[in-house]
Amino acid sequence: MMELDQSGSVLREYGSEQSLLSRPDGSSTFVQGDTSILAGVYGPAEVKVSKEIYDRATVEVLIQPKMGLPSVRERAREQCVRETCEAALLLTLHPRSSLTVILQVVHDDGSLLSCCLNAACMALMDAGLPMNHLFCGVTCAISKEGQITTDPTARQEKESRALLTFALDSVERNVLMSSTTGSFSVHELQQCIAVSQKASEQIFQFYRDSVKRRYSKIQ
Amino acid sequence: MRDTPLSNCDRLFLLKAIEEKKRLDGRQTYDYRNIKITFGTDYGCCIVELGKTRVLCQVSCELVPPKDSRPTEGIMFFNLELSPMASPAFEPNRQSELLVLLNRQLERCLRNSKCIDTESLCVVSGEKVWQIRVDIHVLNHDGNLMDAASIAAISALSHFRRPDVAIQGRDVTVGSYLLVDPCEREERVKDGLLVIAMNKHQEICSIQSSGGIMLLKDQVLRCSKIASIKVSEITELINKALENDKKIRKEGGKFGFAESMPKERITTLKRDKAPVEMTDVKETANDIVNRTETTTEVASVPSPVLVATGTAQVGEGIVNSWGLDEDEEDEPLTEDRKTDEVMIISDSEEEEVVILNEEAHFTTLLLRMRVYPDARRLTGTSSAFPTVERARP
């Protein structure tokens, strides 16, 4: 059986800023260590007729890489984020409209997908869109020795045997989305989910604190 | 999403204000908005904020074979992108008129003016040269994208590898009244635009007038004078930002975007590195696995039963419900005989009740197939559907 290393399970220092862009309806930047994502949300807004859905809003997620044009990797990540957003948002409240989430990669130093998810959630909160629950992303890396590291850096990701990213909801701590690469056992998968659930509590507390801070001046 | 048009009242109000030498944000006509340059942890990466306009720039390089016509010159590549984040009117991956205009102007200003010595990018003549790629993403559009983009490009290029870069700045004007650094709304009421690119030695690198306005000689001269002042101010700012970044890097201090996040705002929050508690993780994981394992053991997967050649059955009801008769399974069935016996009494496409007429008794067969004779004809052989053959001589 693999051993869990206590030193590997840390979340890097993280921070966020909301409403930093003037044009989008909601915007945020989320920083995890050196990884940084800028998110902007437009919506509910007019939708193209071809993309219109008669009973709910159309969610679009765009991930813009820092260098070059978006490729298949970005498309895959977009899909992960979109499906998570669709699960969290109350889309039926805005039929025949569009919600667009644009994520700009500012710096990639590992755990990019989880940072994307967190930035998207903060931006959706800033836009004031009604949601079932909040969500957050946690990335776990399993090293060759079987150690589980949360929120890995790019270097740790490269050295790892498997990489698992989960999106968790804030109410039941259920898994909304999972994206994995590499090989791992069932035990390791369950451990990673358990670790992610623990880590998610801190992120949700962070969401709570940031909202509290933001509305502290409103009596 | 289409852009919301500017209403006539807004337009008139803006024009009236400009006439009275007043601007929406309280600036004077020749004032620039605040410029903030932030460098990232990577070399050649910066974010430039010009008021609310925000631009991200990243410089990268690659070794490539040079162009045949210029074997000793490196390649400069500019890619300005209007991200849909900047404005709802910007669509992803679409070459809009504005995008082409901005890209072309940036190229003219930075490549064609030879502000970067492309010959110094040559590694082996005719074989390998550096290709410098400048990616500029517009993150928020609040007017004067050209200035923000060029400041970002120059800052990032100087930050990148410090090749031979001469610093340039620019200046933008509006209509019959002259305005410097217009914001987005002011840009909408403009009659025309005059863009002047100047290097730090106050030499003009390019002038572009667009929008079809007629400019008098002294207007152009006055603009270039304003530009020269602004350029020296911006150049100084860029140099200061670069020096600052260099100093912090040398001292081993913290740098990058995370550090430049304003801490005093109520919209920002930062958390320090925090450990994740993992004490009972192993137990929970084992618990879940054990619980699931017991259930999988109960449900054993049955091995498939071969009823006849070409068939297999898995699951409950090992006895064939289709009424297979072992004796007759190999007996070939002719087409005409079958049509005699089979009588289709339902045209339902989902399920069909087929009654096979026999000597003494009727057997009802439920077939999950569209039309039985057709299916048979398609497969051609009788052994493909041995279970429905029940003919007795």
C-alpha cells in the first residue's frame, strides 16, 4: 500500500480579485501559487439563433491560451468547465439566452484546470448568476512512489504518475466532474477524492470569506 | 452578442462636453489615463492597464529556418487578439476590421520601423534564426487599444531578452477637437484618428491618419509635439517599471502577477499556503472500496450460453423464450414457405406480433425487429434467426 506524505498535501497560497474588468458582467482573477487565470462572464444575454435552447440558457466556455491559438487541449478543458458550470447554474431561469465564460490563462504553473474552475466560479458569483451550489476544482497528483500531492506545481505534475482533477459542489461535496490522466488504483482514486473533499472545504471557506469581505461595507 | 449602440443623447452630450473642453472622467484634453505596467514571473510577459483598458502580452521565441529572401534576418511575428472578454461585440476567431487595422498598425510601428534589429536574431545565416512571437490579448476594451497594445508589446519585448529595442510611444486624437487617449465612448464619437509612433529620440516612426478627416498642417505639427511629450513620459515609465522588476528579481524578492494584486481592496482576498488534513483519508478510501467490493462479488457475471451457432445468450431465463426447437434448427427454410406461415397482424414498428400458423397450436412470438421477412432477407441465411423457425412438415 502506498504511504501518504503529510508534507505533500498543501494548497499553495491562493488569492482572488473580483470585478476587476469594467466590460464583462462579472470578472475575477484566481491565483494559485504562480498559476493565474483571469475570468470574465457575459450574461444572461442575447443568443445566436443557431445556439438557442428553448427552455434554458446556452453556456459557452472559452479558454484562451497565453501563446498561440486555442487547440484541442483547450477544447477539452473548456468542455470540463462547461459541464461543471451547467451542473451548478440554474439555467432554466434564463431560457433563450446565452451565458459566456471566458478564461484567459495568465500564467501556467500546474493545476491549471482547477484554477480555471475556481476562477469561473468566482466570476459567476461576481456576475450574480443564480446557482444550485458553488463549485471548486482540486487537482491531485500521485507520484511514482504513491504519494498524493494536492495543488501540484508544473514540475510536480511532470514528475507524477497520475493526475486527477475534480470539481466538487459546496453542499454535498459531491464530485461534479473528474478529469484524469495516468494510471492509478481504485484505492488511490478514492483517496484522491477524499483529499479533494478536504481541500475543497478550505476553498469554499475562502469563497465565503471573500464574499463576506466584499459585502462588509453594506449595512 | 451585438454591441449596444451609443444613443443620440449620449453622443450629443459627449460632443458638447468635448466642445467645452470637458471629458467624462474629469481629465484635461491632453491628459493620459493612469498607466500601470505589471510584469509576470515569466520573462517577456506583462499586463498593461491604461485606465480601464487592459492588455496582456507574452513574448516567446523559437529557432526556425529564415525566409529565403532574407537569410540573415530573424522573424518578428505579431499576433494581436481581441478576446471576447474585452467586449461582447468581439467574436472569437473572427478577423474583424478593427483587428486587422490594429495588427497592421502594430506591425508597421514595431517591425517596419526597424525598432528591433532583426539581424541580431540570426544564429546561423541561412539556417537558423530566432522567430520572436508577440502575443497580445486584449482583456478589457475601454478605448485606445492601440496605445495599450504598443506599450505592452514594447514593455514585454524589453523585458524578454533585452534585444535591441528602441522604445516607442503613441498618441491618438479625435475629430475637430483634439483629444489624447480617448476612452471607449469618446472613440465612438470620433471623426477620425491620427496615430503617431515615435521613438525615444523623438523621431517619428510612423504616422497614420484614418477616418477620412482633413487635417491642417499645423494640426499635424501640434499633434506631433504633444506626442513627443507623451512619448518621453511613457518611455520613462516603461524604463522605471523594467528597472523595478530587475531590482526585485536580483534581490530575490517576490514578483509576478500574484504580488501585484492590490491588497487593500475589498474585492480581493489572499490566503497563505495551507496544509490539507489527510489523517483519515486512507481509512475513508478503504471503507468505500471495501463497501463497493462486497456488492460486486454478489452479482456474478453469468457465462454466455450458446444456443446455436451464431447465437449467444447472457442473463436470466436461460431457457430460450423465443421457442427454439432443437430438432429443426438446422433445417433450411424457403422463402415461400415462410411467407405462408407468417402472418403479420400488427404494423407497429417497435414490436410486432407474429403468429406462426401450425397444425394444432399457435405460438405467439414477440420480435424486437422491424419487419421479420425483411430482416431475414438481409441476412440471407436461415441460421441467423434459428429461433423463429418452427415449421413442421
